[in-house]
Amino acid sequence: MSNKKILVTGGLGFIGSHTSGALIKAGFEVVIIDDLSNSQLFILDNIKKISGVKPAFYKIDMKELDKLADFFNTEKNIDAVIHFAASKAVGESMEKPLKYFKNNIFSLVNLLDAMELHKIRNIVFSSSATVYGDPEELPATENTAFKPALSAYGSTKQMGEDILQKVAATGKIDAIALRYFNPVGADSSALLGELPIGTPNNLMPFVTQVAAGIREKLTVYGNDYDTPDGTCVRDYIHVTDLAAAHVKSCERLLNSKVENNYEAFNIGTGNGISVLEIIEAFEKYNNVKLNYFIGERRPGDAPSIYADASLAAKVLGWKAALGLREMVTSAWAWQKKIPELTS
């Protein structure tokens, strides 16, 4: 889809950077907004290395209306927006809920205001499996009722979808919400991956940092859940597959194939994998031993959640292609590459 311009907010983050590269490879022009609060600028050059094109970049906090207005007055003819920009750590959101409500809700509302003013119709929203809370039945389908969110982060994703649904009902936008499960892994080039600033909040970067000797040990939060091995079960999805789902969603919007002003899709593999299974796979496929121990449960964690992703396969023509082996080996290759990239 040459000449179509996509704004990617949070485009230097973990998922945003992979999606930006995938969009460029698919023929889109990409413009990135990022406040660099949980990302680093060298990623911009690495997007160029994997895609051949360096996207335009603007350092903007989307809560700052004047800077956002200046951006939209400068960058004309944006065809669609993919909105990643948000605080994303479940644990931190339990300790700092107001930070999450301000960052995640204000940025979305400000973006939608700007889109309406500049007549930008299409948006793909970075939603999450956390919208389902602790569902009564698994796998979760798009029709699974939302239970109370277990974290402030999950609340902001529920609110975000509600806001988009109501704005879409006015007919002013077409929106696709991608409810993705647990993104892991890294680009096959080892030039893009998850790069948390400070202590990681997600499992895989903590695993890789323990393997690299950056952190002494890994805590497994609880082994007394009602799951096969007692540890939390999640639907882990390779970030490369996740990026491809965003490309498919943009194509659906821009080709006017949406059947409703608001659509939502689960993006996962459909397979539940426990924390201990991730650890075992990492050790096996990378020939590395991990120092881990069992700790207390962590507030905000559902015991088990995994997706029914059949709707995405049917409607978007998307299906996860990469498995657990690719997830853990690419994540480790990225971790080993980080010192060279950041030196």
C-alpha cells in the first residue's frame, strides 16, 4: 500500500518498533511519535537497518496538547494511526494507578480529538487480554464478557475500548482493537527487541537478564494456582507475529473492508503456556541454566488466560506462525546483542 502514511504512537517501544519495521516492509510510509520514557533513540536507526527506511520521528508526550497540535499541523495526509503509546506494566499500575489513568486515557482522548480535527478516520488500538479480567471460561473469545480488571493497566484498556466504541458509534472513525496476549521474542536480526528501562515488569526480559547475569535471580510469582503446574498460564505470542497483525489491520481499514465502525480481535496463539514451561524452554533451547525461585503471588495476576484467535484468522487472514522455540531463542539473541547496540 505505497504512499499510505501511518502514524505509529509509541513507535520506538517493543511492539511499536517491530510494527514500524513491518509496515515499512509492506510499503507504508511511517511516522513515529514517542516520548522515550520506555524506549531509546538508537532503535530508530535499527528500524532503518531492518527495513531500509528511517521513519520520521517526533519526541512528544501525548498529554501535551500544544506539541500534539504542532505535530498534526506539520505532518499532513496521515491515513491511519496505530496507537501504542501507553504505560504498560501491570505491577507498577497497582502501585501508581493515577499515572496509568493519566498517561493511557489522556493520550487516547487527545489523539482522538486531533484525529477528528484533521479528519483522520482510521485507528488501530493496542488493547490487551487484561480487558477480560479473570474470565470464567477459557479460551477467551471476543464475546467473552469483561470481568472487573485486575489492575489499573487493565482498567485503562477496558476504558480505552469503551471510548473508541462510543466515538466509532458516531460514524467519525473506524477502529480496530487488537487484544493481544503476551508478546515475547525479538526480530530475527537481533536488532529490535524488548528493552525495559529499569527493572523489567514482563517475564521474558527478566528471564534474559538473569541468564545474562545482569540480575541475580528470577522470581516466579506463586506456584499454587489452579493450573497444571501451579504457575500462571498465559498465551505467549511472538512479537513478529503481533506486528503482522497490525499490518493486516491497517490494510483492512484502508481498503474499507471493515464491517462495523468498531471491531475487536484476539491476537494470540490459542495455547496456554505456564511460567515454568517458559523457563524450561528457555533453558532447553538456549542451553542456559536460570537461577529462579518460587515467591508469593503478585497482585493483578489472573491464574490463567489464553485466546481463541479464530476470528482474526477468519476476518484478518492472520495467524501466528512462530512457536515457543523461536520466542525464547530470539529473545536470548537480542539480549546478547544489547551491550553492542547500547555501547
